[in-house]
Amino acid sequence: MIENFPNLVNYYDQQIASRSLSQKLSLDENITLYAFDQGESISRETSTNNKLLQIVEGRILLNCNQEKVELKKETLIAIHQGQVFGLEAIEPSKLLLIDLPSPQDIYR
């Protein structure tokens, strides 16, 4: 269990900070908490597996498959394997990213 998990990562000027929570939760899947300063971004990339994105604080602009959507605090969204996406913080924001196992990994 992790209490007050948003406080595990801090904001830094003109940076993106991250902290893996996988080990602390004893999980194999990647679970990462990010803190984006305003204007910081993750370049567009192709998702190698399914992901869940939970906005913990702030607002983030999601660019997914050429469509832009503003994600606000307490928003949960799925990014599917093979989708091209990028993220940009509209204001200082925290994001929880959970990599989900692919079906072939579950049934091994």
C-alpha cells in the first residue's frame, strides 16, 4: 500500500520527474508517477503495450492518433498498443502511468 502517493514525486523547473512504484507495490508491471512542469512534454511515440493514464493533478494535453484532448484531474484514459501518442503539460501536472500486460503475456 502507498498512502499519499502524489507526494512521492516533486515538481522541478523545466523538467519532468518520475518515480517507479512497481517495486514498492511488488508488481511486475511498470507503474510510474510523473510530475510535469508547465510546458514540458513527452514526444509522440508508439505505445508498445496497453497503458492506463490517470491524471492526478493539473491538466495535460494528450495528442493521440492526430487528435488532441485535454485531460483534467481525475481523468482516466486507455492508450492501446500500437497507438501513437504524446503528452504536454498545460499546467504543472502529475500523471500515473500503468503499463498493462499484453494478452499473450497473461496466458504464458
